[in-house]
Amino acid sequence: MTNRQIAQSLFVTVKTVETHLAAAYDKLGIRSRQQLPEALRAPEAAR
């Protein structure tokens, strides 16, 4: 979903979505949505 779609479905502003995503990206050590799948993938040792 786009940031706008997420905001509309949660009844919040786009800025709120962007702020929360930025905080999540920072904690994960990534810079974009395209990096999320790899960042969220469990390490091999934990599988």
C-alpha cells in the first residue's frame, strides 16, 4: 500500500504514516520500503 492508502485506511495523516515508517526504518537500519523484506526476514540461524 502507498503511504496515502495506509493513512486513509487508518484515518490518520500521511505525515503520521511517514513519521512512523521513518522510526521503523531507523530501528531496522534501512532507508526504504524496498529494503523491508530483507530486513524482516528471519536470520538463517533462527529458522
